Amino acid sequence: MITKRTARFIGLALAFFTSIHGRSQQVNDWENPLAVSYNTSEPRAWFLPQDPSAVINLDGAWKFNWVKNPSLRPADFYQVDFDYRNWATIQVPSNWQTEGYDRFIFTDVEYPIAVNPPLVPQDFNPVGSYIREFDLPGNWDGQQLLLRFGAVNSFFYCWVNGQYLGFSKDSKTPAEFDVSAYLKKGKNRLAVQVFRFSDGTYLEGQDMWKLSGIERSVLLIRRPVYYIRDFVLKAGLDSSYSTGIFRLDIEMAGKTTRKKGSLEVTLLDALPASGPVFSVVQKIGDHPMRVEQQIPAVKSWNAEEPHLYTLLLRHKDERGKLLETIRQQVGFRTTEVRNGLFLINGKAVKLKGVNRHEHDMIKGKVITRESMVNDIRLMKAFHINAVRTSHYPNAEEWYELCNQYGIYVVDEANIECDGMAFHPLQTLSDHPDWKAAYLDRTKRMVARDKNFACIITWSLGNESRFGRNFEASYSWLKQYDATRPVQYEEAKDNPYTDIFCPMYKSTPFLLDYVKEWRSRPLILSEYAHMMGNSGGNLSDYWELIWNYPQLQGGFIWDFSDQTFLKKNEAGQSYWAYGTDMGNVGATSDTSFCADGMFQADRQPHPQAYEVRKQYQPVLFRALPFRSAIQVRNRFDFNTIRQHTLRWSVKSGGKRMASGEVMGLTIEPGKDTTITLAIPPAASLLRNASWLQVELINPVAEGLLTAGHVLATEEFQISGELAEPGIARNNFQPLKAVERGTNTWLENDGFFMVFDRLSGWLTAYGPGGTNLLKSPLVPDFWRAVTDNDIGNSLQLRAQVWKHAADSAQLLEFQMAEQADTGWLISTKHYFPTVKAIYQTSYRVKSSGEVELEGNMIAAAANLPELPRFGWKVLVDRSLQQVQWFGRGPFDNYADRKQAAMTDLYQLPASQLFHPYPRAQESGYRTDTRYMQMTDAKKKGIRFDTDTVFSFGILPFDRKKIDFDRTKNIHGSTVDPDDFFWVNIDLQQMGVGGDNSWGAKTYAAYSLPYQNYRFRFRFCIIN
């Protein structure tokens, strides 16, 4: 059958083609960018007949053959008499790599093949051949029959009953074939041949696993002979944003002369009892069909209140017999850029967004509806209101669910040629031979997704430089759909983007942008790269975004890690990345697939909680009079209705007062002041006290259960002293005894040992039990994070890694204090960093030691310190940790606002968070005290007069420090017979602007300068 799409490209299949590199050759279909498809139907909107018997789902077990390259593929397997009984069985949909075939390849920027567009390798271009037999019901004879492939990666041929149907490219949009003339009643055979690489590979260079196969469902659809081929639904709002403007354009098609009958168009509200909003009947003929209506007082759609109507299209023949019903979600909303602001329904919204790849930890690119619902549940719980479909159109069900539950979507065309940076051309975006492919991918996305209310902007693609092909795509899109803005990051400030949407720009860049009013808003298409231990300085971003109208949010990279769940030989589960998946012969970008705020199983990384905090839709302010707070509703549309404000005052880990304010109602953008029954300061302990508040929704909302917490905050309201100390021991006076090169301080209750050669404390504990497994020494290093590696901290600051190891003892002095015990003073010189380090230990007979470390920096130009503090190994028996400070999860100087101050207790082994690539973790800040105890509640305690930070690792830190030759997984690091403990003045922040050069912000860094840190430790009996 010859269609318009066939006619456009039919002459190309046998043509000669001069590739970009100038070599003439016989054209292969899979190496010809001018031939985007053959014999496929024109793309259309996503819908299915309401009658389930009109759809045959061909998913399930198919017969399968895999070969390494096209020359080995079975030539005649599509013939009806081909014997496939010896073939393997594979599930469809699936990626054949997850089914045990071929190589896993992940690349971020580079292509998985040598760059020579449009050619692909001849020796390694695996081909998968599929066969599926099915029965066609007898009553389908004579109907219009469509064969739909949801997504096939990356190029495929198709045959039915031995007859050639055609081919298609674009791995992320559907391909439909009219198979009416090819099928017969009873048994039919479908044959598909899929190529891993094609010229389309050059437009699919996204940072993802490059997987292959039939990735989405295969459907056989029965339609009437003359049928609704497509329709364009526009459901907007008038200038007052109160009246719905409904317009429906319907395209009929079919090979028949009987173009008669009627089409009943009915719009229903979500409440059926209210009756139809309208219902009109139009006669079917050769003329275009359009229905226009106005709906006063329409209930508009937005992500906070996703009100949907239902459109029913009832197609009847001339005798009134119902032939088919089509059901479509309808959301009335407008999106526009006006006066320099991006508006939804007339309001300048803040997009609290994430980028999201389609990735399953087992199945790869095959995503279930259940997992989609779970993703949206997480987004709602973490206050995410927008998703960029990075970097391709997602499965259709995703948009239906975003419609239903309320998620804004930036829909992105399947175009990325970032890997061309390694080719002299640099990009394909300005090459005329690729214009058809650019336009085709854009048109297929828009044709399929145009009727989804959740889509607020179209994105032309990702990281493909700029050129005339994007100009053509933008111009076509603006002519076809004037109801949505169009964006493209690399259009920058040229006219071919309606939104300025840069990626990975720092807060100073944002602040500079808003120095003057611009014609376009700034929405970050990507920011806050969540690779490994990241997510720093989010609060800096959102302080600006909340306060400047033209800063309208951004999309965090990434929603979840693209790792796979595997087990090692010892049976330990771990998150596989890079060469863990057995890749050879291609770049595999180490752990660059692990850059999500959630693990691949959707368990949150610690930084996810900071995202939730910064995205929360409520602002709390403490007022000058301490018994009142101001609560602001930061929703754009949603009224906070009958919520409960729960508050408590805590001091020393104890709840001193608490209460609830029920029935709280606040309009969007408004605030209210609430007076709380906070005790007077005199009634609180003399230590630091906090007011902690949380706003609770008492009713279920969408996917969230009743009682979910909408927002939290804490305010320190009194005191600066440390938490009350525990009862000190009452031991005999200390004696100083020299044994060899060691000096012992001991009494009837505890002992401690100093090595007079090194000057360090080497033993400490009650009675004859030494709690230390190493000396207590200064520490300036951390196991570098992915962000550290990206900015070369491991090279730039390596002078600090072993700074204390080469310490030269200059002085060691001891003096007995008449009433306080002993004072030990040492002075060291650290030659690698040219610093003097003075330490004093004030030792009491109770076992309490006050340690003060004072580093005197030289006039040297040295890099920043990863940390300033002390390290010690403690006995493994001290398995319980209790601390009063921020928690319960990991927090750092630039990522701690979500971590509330409280009294926490955890097993010491659980403080470390197992990132896919093991790195710095297990850290807590703003701590008043921390103690480690054994099963008998005996152990050691650390505290200060102000606050300190601490970290605990269940193994030697060397095991997780950077080693480019190994894939070290956080979940499989073997524990040691000790805990590695850091007691710090501070550790530098983790950063997060990007993972390939951005340093930790200066406000959260430790420049080379003088530092002084004082803390105490004592025995717990």
C-alpha cells in the first residue's frame, strides 16, 4: 500500500547516497537519514477504541534470533513456511540485553559507535529477528486494521504473512502500518527485524543505556472501514481564564465511498450526575469536521488541581448503529509566555521539576504502568510538580497519568547528537541531509501527544548545538500548535526558543540574569546534578527562584539512578554501573548513570530530602515576638484547606511543649499569622531550644494518604550552650607513668596513653579496655565524591590527604594542674602543607578530655581543605550511635536545611549511605553531642560548647577513596573490626551545580587559613 509517507521516500531505498564523509555507496535503509520510514501511516494522536475487543495485545512470548551483524541475519525468516522451532523465546516488550543477549553500553556524551555519520559498523551491529503468530477473529474481516509498534530501538523492518510492510526509525515514537490487506481470518504470522544501530543512532546520543529491541507494546487495532483517523483537541481558556474554549478538529479516513453516518461529540464533567457539559451531532461527509464550544465557569486543569473532563466521540453509521467510541481526557488550561513570564492559566508558576529517564532496575527501558504511578506518587510526596521527558517522548501511559494526577510535562523530541562534538562537523543540526529526520521526530512527537493537557511546552531536543534544522522544527511547530511555548536549550537567546532554558548555570548567573527585566523567563532545563553524594546549595538556588519573578524554576538532573540491580559472587546486592554490566569495546562512562535523587528502586538518596525541603509549597517565618509564626501558601492555584499545624518545642532532645492548630485555610499566595502557646524562656532548660512545626493534610489527596506532611520547619528560640552533660565519673586522681616511649595517665577508672615520639594520643578507655584502634590524629581529607572527582579535588587538594602522616613533633609537654588534672601540650609541623599544629589536652580525673587543635597556616598558596577535624578508629563493639543534632539522614554544610535538629539513635553501621559508587557518606552536622556505646551502654561521648560535625564509616576510608581502576560499590564494602570516626569543626560542602568542574561554593568551603577547634570526649560507664 502506498501512503503519503511512502511516496515521500520510496525512491530513496535504492538510491545512491553521498555520506557526510564524502564517500559514495549503495544506500542501506538503516544508513540513510533521508529515509525516516517506509509505508508507515501518518502519525496521529494517541487513542484507542473504547471497546477492548477492538484491540489485540501482541505482547508476550515471541520467537527470537540474535546475530552480531546484518550479514549474519536470517534472510528469509519472514516467509510463512520458515521453521523457527529451534529459535529462542523472548518477551515483548523487552530490551534484548536484559534478556541475556548482546552488550550493555552506557555513554554520556560519546556515541557507542565510531563517529562516521550516517554509517554504522558493519562488524558489530547486532540484529534481532522476531516472529509472532496470532489468530485474527472472524468478525475483523473487512475492517480497517492497524498494526502499532509503541517503540522499537533503533531501526526495524516488518513483514506480515511473508509480505513486506515497511520500516521505521525513531526509537521513542510509534510506527503504525495499515495491515488491512495483509491479514486473513485465522492464523497470521508477524515478522520483525530490529537493528541495534542505524543512522538514527546519531540522533539518539542521550546519556543513557544504549539498549535494543521492541521496547513498548505491539497492538493490533480494529477500526471501522471509514474511521476517525486523528483529531486535534484544543481546550484553552479565554482572556479572563474563566471560560473554557473548546475546539475539536476531526480527520476521517478509509478506503470506501460510503462516507456517511454521524459523529456524536459529548463532553462530560468528572461528576456524571451533573450531566453532559454539551453534546453535539455532526454528519460525516467529505468536509473537514470541527466542533467549537464555550464553557462558562469551566474547571481548569493545573498540576495542583488536575480537573479533567471526558470527551466521548461516538461514531455511528447512517442507520444509527454505533461503530466505535473514542474516550479522551480533556483538561482546560492555557500556557503562554507574556511580558517576560511563563504563565499557566494566567499565573506565573514556579516549576519544581526533575528530568526523568525511562529506566527500570531489571528491565531497562521497559516501564510498567505500576512503576509510573509509583514515580508520580514520589513526585507528589517530594513536591515535584514538573517533569522533562529527558530526552525523548515517554510511553503514552505516562502522559495519561500526569493528566490524571497533575504533573506538568516538558515533552522532548528524540534528538540528541552531542557525540558529534568528536567529529569535525560538530553537529548534524545544520546539515541539510538530516533536516527530514529532525522534522520527522518533532512531528511524530507532537502528533502523538498534542491532546495531553499536562504538556505545557514542547522541547526540540537536547544538546545538539544549533542550526537550520532546529529553525525548521521550531517554525513548523509554532505554525502547527500555537497553544504552547517551544523551548530548546542550545537556542540560548536566539529567536528559536520561547523560554531561556540554560543548563547547569550557577546562582551568580541567575542573579545576573534578573538585574534587568528580560523578554523571556529563565527556567533551568537541567541543574543540581545529583551524581553520587550531591545536592549541595539547593537552598541558594531556591532563595533566588522564590524571590525573583523571572526565575521560574528548573529541572533537577536526574530523578533516579540508571543503575541495574545485580549480585556479586558473595550474594551481595549492588547497583551496577559502567563495566559492571559486562561491557567491552565501547566507552562506558563509569558511574555517570548514577546521578539521580532516588536509587533505581526509588528509595531516596539523602539529597532527595533536601529537594523536598526546597520544593515544599509552604513558607514559615518566625516573627519577632517568639510566640507567633507566619505561614505562607506558595501554591500557585491550590488553597490550603482545613490543614493541621502541629508544633513542638524541644530542648535537649526532650519535648517541652506541643500543640496543634486545626482547620488552617490559606488562599494561594497569601499568608496567615498563628499564635502558639510556647513556654516562656525561663521554663526551658538553659540549653538550646527549637520550635519545630509541620503542616499536615488530614485528608487523602490523589496518590497521597491522609495525614501526609506538606511542609516542615524549625527555629532556634533560646540558648547557645551545649546539651547537658551526662553524670561525670568520680575516679581517683590521675597518675602519670612513663613506660618506654609512652606516657600513661591512669587512675582506678580509666587510662590514656600518649606516644612521646609521635605526640599523639594512642589509647583511651575505662579500666584496662582500650576503646581506640588507632591514634587520634588531625584529619583534612575525605573519600572524594563524584563532584570532587569532576572538579579534580583528588588532584588539586591531594596535599591534604596525608598531611598529618608526615607530622614532625616539635614539642611535647605535660603539666599537672592543681585542681583539674593534667595539661598535655604538643606542637607539630606538617611539612607538606607548611603549617604548625598546636594541640592541648586538658585531662580530668573523671576521664573527660578537652582537646583543642590550632592550625597556624603559613603564607603559602595552598588549595582548600576537604575537612578540618580529627579522626580515630574505635572498637567495633561500640555499635550504637546517639547524637543530638541534625538528622536522621546525611547532611552537610550546603545540604542540611531538611535535616531537623533532634535526638537520634542508629546502629553505627547504618550512618553510611551506600551510593552506587562508594564515596564520602555517613555525615551529620550541627551536632551538640554524639556518643557511641556497646550493648551494655558503655562507650565514648563527644561534645562541644557550640556545634561540631561528625562522620562514621564501618570500614577503613581507604577502601572507598577514589580508584579509577575499580568499580567500588557502596553496598558491598566489607566492614572492618572498627569504626572510622571523624570529629570535625567542619567538612566542605558536597556541591552539586554539576559533576564535571563546578567546585563547592566558597561559603561552604574551607580555604587555607588558621583554624581552631575545641571539643570534649569522655567515657560512658
